[in-house]
Amino acid sequence: MLSNKLKKYNLILASKSPRRQQFLKDLGLDFEIQLKEVEEVYPNQLKGIEITNFLAELKSKPFENLSNNDILITSDTIVWLNDEAIGKPKDKQDAVHILNKLSGQKHQVITSICIKTSKSIKIVNDITEVYFKELTNEEINFYLTNFKPFDKAGSYGIQDWIGFIGVEKIEGSYFNVMGLPVHKLYTELSKF
């Protein structure tokens, strides 16, 4: 349905995330992947959703010369806990530290999507509340050793083992926690 509607467009996903790529495939969309390096730095005064909005748009900036039928999709996800943005871990030790922080706490997963054409830029976002049980050191070490979630904001993937045993409940979109609020992307692409 959506794929027929978008046939005259060239859909570009600027993300190396295998999860985001799979979501677009699962929507039945034809798209190409184009990656351009961007230093993901944001002003210190930004908070929560302002950070992901800024970074999603920043990732679209290197794509200056879009043609009339191009639709570019960029995205950014952070974990927000106690007024602090938690991105991807630097290494295993950092991942241990992050998961210990999330243990027994409620945090937010915030994702922003930037949809850019030659004529417009639209940013949509979503927030999901995630509640973690108290995690043991043994559970954290087992997870990090066996699943290596070092490419994920907050050092975890909800679809992994840690999600099965550690997430008590969520309020909001499950797919947002995986890195893309697919329902919001679908709605925006349906407008083309």
C-alpha cells in the first residue's frame, strides 16, 4: 500500500542501524542506504527531546543536493534518565556502569525522525517509558558478554535477552525503544 504510494520517490535511509533498515524492509519499502559521517555533538543546554530533534536534523545536513523526488530519513535515539542523556557506551566498562544506572529505574527512550526533501524538513518524535527491574551484576555481565549491545543507546536492546528478563513494563511504542517509532514514520510517509 505505502510502497505503491511512494513508487515515484527515491527513499534514502541515512542509518547504519540494522534495526532501522529492517523496519523499512518490513514496511515493504524500497529504499537505499546512504551514510555520511556526522560528529554527533549537541549544545549542552539541550534537554531530552531537544537533543534527538537536533541530532536527527544534524544528520540530514550533509545531504544538501537532494533531487525533487528524494525523501531522506535520518533518526536519533537516546535514553533519558534523571535529566541526563545516555547514548551508546564507549566500552564494556561503560556499558556495565550504564546498566547499573538503569537497574531498578524508570527511564525514557526518545527518538526523533527527520524527513527531508528538496523543499522541506519535518521532524517527528516519540517517547516511551521503560521500567527496569533490579539487575544483578551476574545478569549484566552475562548480557554484555553474550549480546554485546555496544552499538545501542543505553547499552541494551529491548528485543534481546535483557528485555526478556529485565524490562518489567513499557508505556508507549515498543518499536521506539528499538530505535524507530515506525507508526509515526508510516503516518508521515503516507502524506506524500
